[in-house]
Amino acid sequence: MRACLALAGLLGALGSLDGLPAQTEFDRLFAKAEAIDKASAAVRQRAYLTAFDAFSRLQLDSAEYRRALPRGAVSALHGGRFADAAELLELDWRRAGPSAVLLTRRLRALAGAGQARAAVQLARQHESVHAGGVRAWIGDLTTLAGRLADADQLLLQGNTSEGLWMFETLAQVHPGESTLCANLALTNRRLGRLDRAAAGYRVALNLSPSAAWLWTDYGLLLKGQGQPEAAAKAFISGLSKESRPGLSPAGTNLGVLSVRTGDSRGRDPVADVTAVLRARPKARMAQRVLLDLLARKGR
């Protein structure tokens, strides 16, 4: 019996008789992490992080390390060690060759590590061949807020091409999402591409005609284009869509038009702006506009 146990121990150290490698601590911990339900996000992340720590202890020049590299990269990614994951996934990419799955993982790792520009550049470099990998990354609704923040930050940093690409791709991947169409329209507006911005707002309004904030944003674009009458109509449409008077800035913007043009367009701008202040007492723009309206009336 003891001889059998000794032989089993020897085989475990050397590998099985059919040439399969011995199971390492990392193998066991990775399998354990893989088995955890995705709904238990925090528990799953900790398990992957524990597995990654075990992977990090493997000898760099060992056969075990080379065999475990793809799963080590996944452990780092799911464990939240994004910078480590980005490096390991690049190694795996060079070793195994490009694929849509690896591209998605690399993009997630780079974005998670705060390297949004590098992620976009990698995505654009390979999207013609691995479009599915790009869509799986940028189209993931669980990280949508992060991608929007990345796109906005890229624009603020002056990386216009990368930021615009992200907003355009998000709108393409989710064509039925009016908010994403509006984000792209706002981006085009900020970049001075006003015709494209107007077209984008019209698409968004076709998708969500009852969104008061969309009518307000569209009105601001029209006002900036020197179309006060069209802008006023958009603001009035926004007012009519409010779930409660004053919730949107449509009344404030209509008041601004009234102050600048002297035309109330058949409405009581003081009442419209007052409704905004009832709903949002600290709205500073509304406070200033109300003072201007009252001064014009001599009150």
C-alpha cells in the first residue's frame, strides 16, 4: 500500500503516464474561480486574484508558466489587475497569434488600466479583421458607463479622433439607444460638425420623442446655429414632455431666448422659469434668467 502511495506521489511530481502535466496550485485555484457563478462578482474577483497570485509564483522560464500563461492573463483580468493582464495578454497574443477573443481581452485590460487611447488604437488597427472582438468590448452594456467616460476623457485630452471613434462605434453597436445617438450628436456639436449633430439629434428624437432633455439639447444646437424660432419650438416641445413642470432646463432656455430677442412666443417666460426654480431651487442659470426677465418688465 505504501509503495503504491509512493508511486502515486512520484507520478504526481513528474506528470501522468500519458504525458499530461501535473496539476499545480494555480491550476486548482483557477478551476475554482472558473466554477464560481458570475452573479457573485466580488467573490469571483477575489478567487481570480488568488489564482493570479499563485500564477505569479511560477518560475518564469518553467514549462508550467508557459502552459499557464493564457489562464494567468485571464486571472489577472478578472481579478482586476488590469496592467498585469495587459502585459500578459500581449505576450499571449504574440505567442498564439491574434484572435477576436484575445483582442476583446486586451481591450478590456487596457481600458481597465486607464489606457483608453491605447485600447482605441488597438481596436482600430484590428477591427477590419476582428470586428467581433471590438464589438464584444465596446458593446458590453456592463461597462457602458466606463466606455462613455473614456470617450469623453479622450476628447477633453485633445485625442479627438479616438474619442469620436468611440462615440460613433457605441452608437453603431447600439443603434436603438437614443442616449448614445444623442451623445454622438453632442460630440459632433462640440467639434463644430453641426449638420451631423442636427442629424444625430433627429435620429435620437425619432427613437425617444417623449424625452424632454433631448428636445432641450436639440434646441440648444438650433440656437447655436442662429435659428431662434426653431430652437424655441424645440424648447416648447421639451416643456410639453416634462413629467413634472420645471424638471428640464427647457423653460430656462426659452427664457434666455425671450431676454435676447424680446419675443415671448405666446408664453409667460417668468412662469416657465419660476417652474424650473420650484423644481430645482438651486438652478443658478434659472435664477439669473428670472432676474433678467423681471428687470425687463420693471419689476
